[in-house]
Amino acid sequence: MSVTVVVPTYNEAANLAPMAEALLALPVPELRLLVVDDDSPDGTGRLADDLAAASSGRIAVLHRRGGRGLGRAYLDGFRRALDDGAEAIVQMDADFSHAPADVPRLLERLADHDVAVGSRYAPGGTVAEDWGLGRRTLSRSANAYARTLLKLRTRDATAGFKAWRSTALRAVDLGRVRSNGYLVQVEMTYICERLGLHIAEVPIHFAERRVGRSKMSLRVKLEAAWGLLGVWRRHHRIRPPA
């Protein structure tokens, strides 16, 4: 099975090389890495090009300028992976909050599911020990709010670590996903559930990033919360295909 791991980057020069090394060392024979860089001022894009040139075709780079943002980066990366013929697509962060070693565990679940979610909130899932009470509470509250408003069954509705069958991404129809930023995770999960796709939740440990600063801010969280109603309006009429 050909696998493409889509990793969006913005100022991740310190993390990208070790992340690429860890992914390419996994026991997944047909794994390729697609770096989707949003014109990082720290040179992440140039570093990605250098890594790609030395990778014998296992690393590709998609440079984006204008209309940037995490959601659009993922959608553009998914389209590129599908166009390149990937049978499975993994999405994950570049900062090691998602462990590369968990990628094979997610891929295994695609044998009998359409989507595998690396879940912090499934039984056995954990978050970094140095998360304070406030951060833990905010994360759980945001997740619970999204699940309640959209009536989601997926425990970690905001998860950004997923493995997809290519058929599942095509069923979602990326053209109808409108969110940018972190809300894209919830929107795509909601569409999957409305379509009746089979979703597996795989418990993971969500670690603190290794290097650099998180792009998640209170403003970003509030924007995502405000956008949930729009997600419901756009997709609540979706029904599973006959």
C-alpha cells in the first residue's frame, strides 16, 4: 500500500529534518513524505527542498504562497497526495506532538476502517504531563463543545493526527470543506460521520512540541468555536450514500 504522510510546516526548520528521518525509517515500505510549507520565513521551505533532493524521491515539497493557513495547507496536501496515487494518507504535525512511531498503528486500522484517528481521549490516550490544569481543561472543554453541538461520536473531534483511505478522502469531497485553521479537523470529522464512514480511534500520547512555539492561541480557539455553527449549517443535511 502506497502511503503519503502530509506534514504542514510554518517555521519548523528545527523539527523538520529529525521528523523526516524518523518517518522514513518506519517499517512502511512505500511511505513518502509530503511537506506543505507556507512560505516559512525561517527557511523551512528551503530545508525541505534540500531534504527532498537527497531523498531519492521519498520526500516531496509543496510551496504555498497566499491564502495560507493550516486548513488550506492540509487540503492542498491531500489533493496532491491523491493526484500522486497514494492509497493511504496520514496527516500529522511537524513538531513531534504526534509520534512518528504511531503511524504504523494508525495504518493497521485502515484494514477494516475508512479513517483512523490518533486519539488523546479514547481509553488509553494521554496528553503531555507538563500541561497545566488550565490547558487540559480548555482542550477537553473545546472538544466536548464540538462533540455536543455536532452530536459527534468520535471522542477526539479536534484530533490532527489521522490516517485516511484515499477512498474516504474522495468521499468527503475536499471542495466542500470550507474551514481554515484548526477547525478543519472538526469539519472533516463531522462530514465523515454524516457520510457513515467507519472511524477507528487509536489511543496515543500527545506530547509537548520539541522545539519552537505553538501556533495555537486563545484567538485561534475562539475563532474555531465560533465557526462550529457554520460547519453544522453546511453539512447537517449530508446523508450516507444509498
